[in-house]
Amino acid sequence: METEEFWRKIREEKALSPALRAELVRVYGERGRKAIDALDKGRVMKFRDFIVVRGSSGDYVVEEEFCTCQDYLYRGGCCWHILAVRLATLCDTFLTVDEWYQEKWKGKG
């Protein structure tokens, strides 16, 4: 399946069927597997100001096609955090947090 067709199917179905999960891993490899895991474990959080993905070594802010993780900053392109946010957006499976994430930066959260 082509990448565009894959994302179109998720947009239409608004869910990650077993077949789409397998396709995500086939297309994106380990990054796809990690994105699915983050979604399943509720680690994609929608704060009032940012969308944050909790990774194994910290929290990463994702804005559109940008991520604060080292993989994205050094390699560029699509990291697993961006994939997880895309999936959460299309499937509406965020963990909603009624707080300002930037307050955590200031030590108030």
C-alpha cells in the first residue's frame, strides 16, 4: 500500500484496524511500532497549548511536522512521535490534559 493511501484509509476509518497497524509497521518499521505503542498506552497527550508525546527518555512537543526529540533534530524527517500524533489526530485518541504544558517548563506543573 502506498503511504498516501495508508493515511487516507486511517482518515476514512478513524481507527487503526489490525491490518492498518501491520501496514504502519511495514511502512515505518520500528518508528511505526513505537507510535502504535504510544497510542495504545495513552502517551499522546493534548494539553491546552501543545501536543506532547511521552517517550522512553522524556516528553517531546510535537507541532505539525516538528518534534523536539533528538531523532528529529539530528536526522530530520518523520520520527515516531510525529507518527503517533498523526495517528492520534486522525483517530481522535488523545489523552486530554486540562493544563498548560508550558507551566511545567517553569516548574509550576
